[in-house]
Amino acid sequence: MFKPEHELHSRRKGRNTSLGLILGGFVLLVFLVTIVKLMNGQMIQGFDHTYRPALVTPDE
């Protein structure tokens, strides 16, 4: 009733699984770095089109 799976499909499945694990690992790494930075209490500020003295360096 079912056709046997072609060898090409099994290779693709292995590659897709590997790529998925690598991408998942990268997402986990970015998440963990973000959590560690937040736990250290560092100021995470970005550019939001407003003047904030905290973002200006003494040179300016």
C-alpha cells in the first residue's frame, strides 16, 4: 500500500533535523545571553529618537 521511502528523502530528513537543531541552539544561545545580561543589572538602552543624557558620552 505504501511506497518505500526513497534514500534521498531520508538524507533530506537528516539534514533538516540537523539544521533545526543548529538553529534551535542559536536561538537558545541568544536567549541565554540576554537573560545573563539582564541578571547582571546592566543598562540595556537603545535608540528610540529621544535625547537621554545617560546615553551621551562625556566627549560629546
